Amino acid sequence: MASSPAPAVKVGRPRSDAKRRAILAGATAAFMEHGFGDTTMDQVVALSGVSKMTVYRYFKNKEELFAGVIADTCDRIVDDDLAALMVDRPPAEALSAFGRRLLAIIFSDEAIALHRIVVAESKRFPRLGALFYEGGPQGSIRVLADYLTRHAHHPELRLGDPWRAAEEFLELLRGYTHLRLLLGIKPKPSARELDERVERAVNHLLAGGRRA
């Protein structure tokens, strides 16, 4: 089995801190409106409702602040609840719960907007792309690969390489719909369309186990 990369480093203080949440909310609004390059710390201060000194107490510069926004968004994608959704459920049920949860986040307006910023700025600031990937897609793959590894002996999950199977499952979930959302050429899928997408991805993964 392919070895899993090291977990991403979390940026900033615990999410339970009210001032940190206010700063991240203001920063998210600023980055969404102006992009990374044109956002200033003064704009973040104005939108956060806290002092500049407080902002710098939590985040020493704009890159670290943007990393905090990425980490906060990714935490909501790959949190304890995501793994808890699956735990001891049978494969079809666990994969369906995982897929629905993931699509609700990655197809959200906030996640799409953040993804656009990362793509636009990652050439000038390569670390941003790495932070986004490690905290988001890679974390999701890890959660699913861990489940597949724990249930490797289930008759429907004889998949060989759990990490590769997890990657394939996420690719099937996102498909070209995600690209069309990033490009703004198609509206967000309906709840029924999302359910159908999840069902197709689950059936594909389980069919691989049955073939094996």
C-alpha cells in the first residue's frame, strides 16, 4: 500500500477562540473579494472588528493569515465528524455518508471561491497550494484510505491499494462538475444530482471489490 504523507500542520490558535474566528471571517471576506495579492491587513482589520495589534498577535503576516483561512476551511472538510460518519458502518453506507458530506463542502460557494484564489496565486506563492492540498484533498483521501484499510477484509472491499482507491473515489465524486463550478459555467448541482453522483461513485468502488 502506498504510504500516507505526513499530516498537515494546523495554523494559528484553536478554532474555539472568538477573536480568531472573527479574524478568519474578516480575512475570508477580504480574500474572496480582492484575492490574495490585493488584500491588505488593514482590510482584514476593518472586516474583523478587532485591532491591528490583535490580528498580528494571531497571524504575523498575510501569508500566515491566508494559511489560517485555508486550514479553517479544510478543518471543516476533514474534521472528526467526517471519520465518525464512517467508523463501523458497512461499506455502502459509510461511503455514501462520506460522499454526501464531502460534496456538501467542496461544492459550496466558499470552497469554490477559495479554490479559485489558490489556483490564481499558487504560482507566485507556491506554499499556498501546498497548504490547500495537504489540508483539504489529501486529508480527505487519508480519512477514506484509513477506513478502507481497516475494512480491507470485507468481501466488497478487496481493492489492493486503499490509498489509490480513495483517490479514485474522490475523483469520481468531483468529476467535471467541480471544474465547471470553478469556471462558473454551470450552477451548483441539485440535491438529487448530488445523491446520484454519490451513488455512482459508491457503486463503482464496490464493483471493484466484487470483481476482485
